[in-house]
Amino acid sequence: MKDMSGTAPRLRELVARYPSLAKLEAEIGRAISLLVSTYEAGGKLMVCGNGGSAADSDHIVGELMKSFVAKRPLAPALRERLVAVDAELGARLAGSLQVGLPAIALNGHSALSSAFSNDVDPHLVYAQQLLGYAKPGDVFLGISTSGNSKSVLNAAIAARALGLKVIALTGEGGGELAKKADILLAAPERETYKVQELHLPIYHTICLAVEAAFFPPI
């Protein structure tokens, strides 16, 4: 079991800086625990949203797939294998690559999404990708400020059918997405830009705490 001692301080810091998020503290903690257990079991995170929420999806993947604040050195055995393949280039790879926590932004595949949108239905593009990527035990994170984005809602339905846990990051109330979520992180605002302003510290806190569980300070 990974060391989760870094979670409580991160949550306290979040609430101190953003008091309106105090009501979400327990649910954010649950999201952190779910992701840690998912990664321990060899699973991955898939995340999507539209517009600004698509940008947030990419942001989350960026924090998980490389170092956020902690060092993430490769395991010695992998470093040795890289050098064995190529002494010069392998040594550079061994010293520069970082361990990633597997995460995929479903909104990042423009050729696939545009083709499926044109040929079938634009509201099903994320659900289609889940059919290809998802395995039982993975986690789906759907971001929608209203909670009613059709493409994100359809993806959540597909995720549940495929055996995934669903985290919803929304605005106040959660919309229709709340009904499909195992964990609802509903920022207590209704205007889109205000919701998005709170989404960033929520997912930063999650990424920081998850990273700390796998890559403690040296």
C-alpha cells in the first residue's frame, strides 16, 4: 500500500487557499485514493472535456505523465537496459526520462475524433475511444462545467458499462453527469469561468497528492 500521508497536508493547503472548496475535501480525498489504488493495480486514467475543459484535460495528463514537483527517476534495471541497447544514446535516455503515471486525454486525437464526428456522431467521439482504450479497473474523469456536456455524458455511460470508476469534475449541482459518477467534484460556482477557476486547484491537488504517493521526497 502506497504512503498516503501527503494527502492530508495537500487538502488542508487547498482549503486554506480556497475556503469555498471545504465541502469537497472528503470527495477530493476519495478521488486521490481511487487514483492511487488504480495506478498500484496497473490501471490508467482517461480524461476528457470540451473547450476549456479539454485544455484542463491536457493539463492533467501533463502533470501525471511526467514530473510535476517530485523527481521521478527510472528504475535501475531499466536504466541498465537502455544503456545496453545503446551506450551513448541509452545513457542520455536513462538520465533524462521520467516515470509516468499513465493518463490519456481523449480530446487530443483530432484525426480520429473528426473522422468519427463526420461519419457517425460528434457526441460519441469520447465514448468510441473508451471502447478501444478502457480496461476494467481503469478510471474515467469527465470534465464539464455544466455537467451536461453530451459527449462527456456519453463517455461516462460507456465507462460505467466497461467497468470503470467515474469521477465527474463539474460546476455546482453536477448536472446529468452527477448521476453517472462514483465521485462528484462539483465546484460551488455556476458561471463557466468561475467554475474553471476552481477546477485548476482541485486537479492540481489531486495530481500533487497522487504523485507524492508514488514518488516521495528523496
